[in-house]
Amino acid sequence: MARKPLTNPRKQASQARSRATVDVLIETTARILVREGFDRASTNRIAEQAGVSIGSLYQYFPGKDALVAAVIDRHREELGRVARSALAKASTQPLRQGIRTLVTAAVEAHRIDPRLHRVLAEQIPRTGRLEKVETFSRKNYVLFKAYLERHSDELRAVDLELASFVCVTSVEALTHSAVLHNPALLADDAALKALIDETTRLIVGYLQ
């Protein structure tokens, strides 16, 4: 039976100096993952490039899997902040404008270090972080459903629970797929605008 990877930190950094150590270890892990891949990201290499002793690394993390999990969690939190900010902005906008705001935010969130996003997408199953990613998605469904409830007078008769699932899943799938399989869509301004336009049209057309 395969050993379950140890993905939780040994302890939480409480003081400024220890938080700085943890930050540099996580940032260095992300940099090595992007540049050299998962297999080259050994704890010795991470500690060396971070300028941290291997003993200090193991003081906070039990191994490489825990460091990669920390990178995944930090990246997910960053995406979550973008999504929540966009929902707050869209809440006062009419439906078509609001949906475009949300789609734009989803695309922009996936443009935050897309090379890292691609590497982490491969490592999420390996590190057992799927449950946390699913929790993140469920929060998005709840927030989006609340948005639809505020704009129910602009919608056709639709089950808002199901509609939230369809819309959030569709936008996440499109933007995620663009990062993984068609990065040119995110690199070119005209292609990026077209992606946002077409995704907005798709979601608004479904809702109305």
C-alpha cells in the first residue's frame, strides 16, 4: 500500500523571522517547480536555493510534498482573493456587465503565474489537495448563487443552485483549459478579449 504523502506543515510560523523563513521556502519551491519540475525539487535543493539550512526546513515542513502543498494553498488563496473582489464589484452591476466582470476576473486569476498553475494542476492529486480545491469551488458556487439571487429579475426561470454549478464550472473549466492547453489565448490581447467576450456570451445566454 502506497504511503500517504505528508502534506501538512510540522508547525505554524508565529514570529516575523520564522514567517519570513517559511515564505522564502514556499517561494523557492514554486520557483523550482516552474523552472525544473517536481522531480528536481528536492528538499536539499530547496533549502540551498532559499539560503535556509535543511534543519530549518524540516523544522517547518516534513518533506517536499508538504512544501508543494503549501505552494498550492497559497496559489489557491490568491485566486480566491481575485474571485471575491470581482464578486463584490459585480454585485452592483447589471447582469451582462457583472458576468463580464466575473469572467474577466477568472481569466486574470489564471494569468497569475500560468506556468506555476500548470505545474500545480499536475501535483494537486499527488499531494492530496483535491478536497481543498473542491471546497474552494463550493465557496464559489455559494457566492455566485447569492449574486444570481440579487439579479433574479434579469434571469429566466431557472434553478439557481444548478445554474450556479453550471456557470462556475463552465468558467473554471474554460479558463483552466486555456492555461493548460491553449496558453496563447492568455498571452495575446486580442485573443484574450475574444475569450472573455465569448465566455460572457455563453453564460449570459444560458441565464437569460
